[in-house]
Amino acid sequence: MAFGCAKRQQRGLAEQTPTMQHADPAVLAGLLRGAQVTAALTGAGISVESGIPSFRGAHGLWQRYNPMEYAHIQAFLDNPAKVWVMLRELDDLLSQARPNPAHYALAELERMGKLKGIITQNVDNLHQAAGSRNVIEFHGNARRFVCLRCRRAFDHAALDFSHVPLYCSCGGLIKPDIVFFGEEIPPAANRAAFDLAEACDLMLVIGTSAAVMPANFLPKAAKNHGAVIVEINLEPTELTRRFTDYFLEGPASGILSETVTLLTRKAG
């Protein structure tokens, strides 16, 4: 589940990539066997099966909360009590969510040595909960908090959410450690994401249209450095028509679970 970030890409759809092929888990398993460095880029779609609707989807928070009033950093600074109405609902939603088979499949691919790391636009911590170790949090993590004055870090369990806004002992506002609209991507995460994108020879794009900047530049960076782009989504996206080499249509949980099964069977 992605939160804030820069802007949605506005340019129109390009013609479908001439080399784009529809594929299945058997094809994906073959690509994973042959790749030297595989990266995954995940978005809100991978967590929908965990009960977390996309922010922009039919049942998402942006249907009820204007993101410029509730998810912009200036809105938080000006009226934190108002923004916390939405943040408490988000916290309740994320607290109930559990990893689904897609998260576990990616963790297993990492354990098997078939996945170098995950770049996630989501703030839900579900990749880590599933056991993934190398997770680059492009938009931060909603289970962590930080004081905007002294930069002290807080774990979710250390805070009392019955009284919000939250304040640090120094008097500073405590904010979820996620990227609000109007904030920059954390430099370390941005650098690590592009380093991985440029180093991989296979990128799995899962549950995202990659239409929001600057995350939309990651598949392009991978492609420009020679990577094969595999997209797993419920329907074609702008990415499909511009950069995707192999498209697997359907829920990520089924596709990735079957792929892991095929790889395990071959290894055995």
C-alpha cells in the first residue's frame, strides 16, 4: 500500500512494446533460473489480497479523504489532529493485515537465492512480516514513527494512540515514518532502489502500474541497463505498453506461489 509521493505521470499511453509476450508461471520460473540478479518492485496491488485496498481504489482512503488535506506534509503540520483522523483509520487497517501468499512467495524466492531484493512502494510492513530480509522501503514504513523536531525514532508498540496528535518529550510532533505528499523520497532508499534497478538483469513488477513518480523511473532504469521486465498485474497498465517484456495477468498470490512450486520441484 503506497502512501504519498510526488505526482502521477501524465503522458499518454505509448504503443504496445513489440516484444511483449503473455506468459505463465512456467515461463517466469525459467526466467528466474536463468537470471543473475533479480529485483522486485511492488505496489498496492500485492497487498489487496491481505485486505488492504489501494488508496486510489474504489474502497480506498482517497475516496473519503482528500489527500491534499489529509496526506500532505503541510496539512499535517498545520492541523495534525485533523490528519490523525485518517492516520488512525490507516493504522487500524494495517494492524489487522497479514501477509498473503504473494508476500510469502517473494520471501521464499529470496531464501532460494532467486531474488536479490524488493523495492516496495507500500508502507504496510507485510514483506518483512513474511520473512523478506532485503526490503527497500521507498515510501517508508507505517509501523515506525519519528519526531519531527529531534528525529527520535519510535516503534509502534511504544506509543499510545488513544491520545493524538502524538508528541515527543522534546515537544515535537511525532509523525509516521512514511513519505507524505510534499516530501522527498528518503535519499538512502532512493539510492538503494536505483542501484538495485540498474544492477538487475530481471525485474518483477508486481501490483503496480508504475505510473507515479519517481517510482515509475525504476523499471525504465532497469530496462535501460539491459534488464528483462516481467509484469504481474490484474490488467494491463501503462507499463505493459511501454516497457514490459513478459506479462502475467492475474492475482500475484497464485502466480508467484505456482512459480515457487515449479522452482522447488525442478530443484528437487
